[in-house]
Amino acid sequence: RVRHALARARRDGGGLAVLFVDLDDFKVVNDSLGHAAGDRLLRAVAARLRSCLREHDTVGRLGGDEFAILAEDTDLATARLLAERVLATLGAPFPLVGGQVTIRASIGIAVDEDHTLDETQLLRNADIAMYAAKSRGKGTYEVFQSSMLRSVRDRHDVQAALEGAIERRELVVHYQPIVDLHNGRVAGAEALVRWPRPDRGLVPPAEFIPLAEETGLVVELDRFVLRQACRQMAGWNADAGPLLLHVNLSAHHLLRSDLADNVAAALGDSGLPPECLALEITESVLMHDLEVAIVRLHELKRLGVHLAIDDFGTGYSSLAYLRRFPIDALKIDKAFVDGVAGGAEESAGGQGHHRPG
């Protein structure tokens, strides 16, 4: 239909737009209410989308929780109004068995203003714009711009380079000393992965860690850091130990069933005693899948390693749930304690410094 609409637009001089609609966090509905409820919700979403369209517009489900709208005889301003109408219509609660569900959507808009695109390019552009909307925080829409395509291509190039660097063991591990404030002595070190690129120098972690998380490369990254850091700390401890090695675990790795095996292999290959390793997990990661996280933490604890929650205070900021975790230490986020020395109101922390994740 997009192909035919493009041909007609070129013949008659009209415009058209494609809107790529993706439901935000739809997986939560399937996981919490079941797939039958998810299917009912998808049918309800389809009905609401149809209610937003004119008679000659087309809406289709591309798969999963993704829909596309073809709006003919449409310019960019009209496409924006349509996107706003769709967001408002989908934003009203959906009645399902047992209550109501509220969902949001991210929408990407692509228009063929100069009649140079084919149907594949137009759908691709709408898809890219949708992901740009998701990156803005979801529940909104974005219009495709050529810079978005360059960003996607750059991202693909970085992903390919990172994958190759991991395979060739080109990444390096740096170590941040941990100092005992009572005596000023170094008590351990935190392992931090770095990526030296011949064409760019040292790539900041903020530029490749999120990409590794999103693509799943972070699991192999974790394994590399664990192996390298355990070997290094075993050597240091042989000369000047005992020191405690701190290594961060990613969300992807924490939820994998082979996590404890990977840690045990790194310890066994290096000869580092388990009590010399502390694994750090970010608070928000623990709460992502609470029950699985608890199982994984107990499996790790049985190995004899230390466990720490990192960035505590940026997520739920509650001590109540900690009783369920076999945790040895909390690393309290700097933003949570910045005002401790600023007087009674600032140091109270509860109301003044609680921040949602």
C-alpha cells in the first residue's frame, strides 16, 4: 500500500506520511497479566488506532507490539496532529479483566516531501524516528531527520568495532584504588574497563557501555573484565596482599543462569580466593527482576564472594527490601549524601534527597 501510495503521490503531486507506532513496555503487560490479556490489549489498541484515522488511511500491525499508519494526502503538519491524536487516544486507560491498564506509545514520523523515497526507505525512516522518540523518554513522537540516519550508521560502526575489540582482547582494565580512611592504606581496587582505539585514543565508557548493554555485548565484556582483573589481583595479592577486588556486573549478566559458573571459572583460572572478590550490582538492576536477582545473588554468595549494591539512593532508596538480599555492603550514591554537612534539613535525607530512579 505504501508503494501504491507513493506512485499516486508522484502522479498527482500529493504528500503522504508513515507513522511507526511502538507500545512502550508492552512486555510488562504480558509478564504480569498473561499473554491472553496482552492479546486483548493489542486488539483494543488496533481499534483505537482505527478510530484516529480517515477512511482512506491504513493501519497495520507489523508484529509484536508494533503498528504502522499510512496517511495519504498528508503533509508534515497534518502528520504531527495525527501523532498527537494517537498519543492522546492511546493514553486513556484500557479496561482489562481485573482492572485497567494504562500504556504509552512512541511514534516515528516519516514523510516523502520531495518524492525521492521508495517504500523501504520511508518505513525505515519512520522506524528510526520511533527509536529516537523512545530515547527521549518514550510516550512522544519524533519526525525523521537525516542526522538520525547518520547516527544509526555511526552506531552500527561503533558496535561492529566494539565487537571486534572484545573478540581480539583489545580492551584494557584500569584500576581505581580503594583507600581505608582509618589508616590511609590501599585496601583494594575497582576494575574499570577502557577501550583504546587507534583512530580515537581512549574511548570514554559512557560512549560504549550503554551500547554494549543494549546489544548484549556487555556479557562478554563482563567476562573479559572478570578474567583480566582476577588474574591481576591474584598477582598483586601474591606480592602485597590481601587486597579486595571490586568488579561491576551488568543487568544482562545478573539475569543469566551461567553467571555463577562464569565467576567460578574466573576465580579458578586466576587462583584468586573468592573472599578477595566483591561483585557490585546497581540498585536499579536488582529491582528489574527481583526474584531472579535474589536467586542469582544467593548462587554467587555460595561461591564465597562479597556482594555490594552500587549507586544506592538513586532508585528505590529503601532499606526494607535489603533483608531479602545476601548483601555485604552498600555504596551510597554521591547525590544522596551531598547535603549531609549542610544542616539538619539537608542531612535528614529522607524527604530532601529521595530521588526516583
